[in-house]
Amino acid sequence: MQYRKRENLTVQSVDEETLILDLDSNHIHQLNPTASFIWELCGGGISVDRLTELFAENYDIDGKTARVDVENVVRQLLDLGLIKTD
């Protein structure tokens, strides 16, 4: 399964965080630096396996910890409707 950012969102980076305005619901979401990192990678369709590899490399953590963190963030982004699956 691959993930992509949903359309109809306005995105602004502030320092290492990301602010996302959902134009459909008029909700604003604030992503912390680690969630922002994952969000940015979802631009062109990416798997959880690849997200995990890149996350582990960038944050210098083991694969198991990275997988848990990535799955949690992806689940939250899906629940918020900010990303979608291919």
C-alpha cells in the first residue's frame, strides 16, 4: 500500500513544524517535526516500509522503533483525512 497527500489542503512550514489547513473541513492541523518529516515523504506515493527506512536513517533509530512511530503517524494522518492510499 502506498500513501499520498490529499488534495484541497493548504500547507505552510513554520520552523520544523507543518501547518495544514483542510479546505474541505476548515480545520487546521499542526504537525510536529517527526510527523512533518513523514508528511513530506508522502508527496509522491510511498510505502510504510520505505517511510520506515528513511525515518530510521534520518533520526538514527532502530527499525522496530521507527516502524511503530511511522505506523502511528500514518494512522493519524489517515484518520484526519490528510493522506490517502493508492
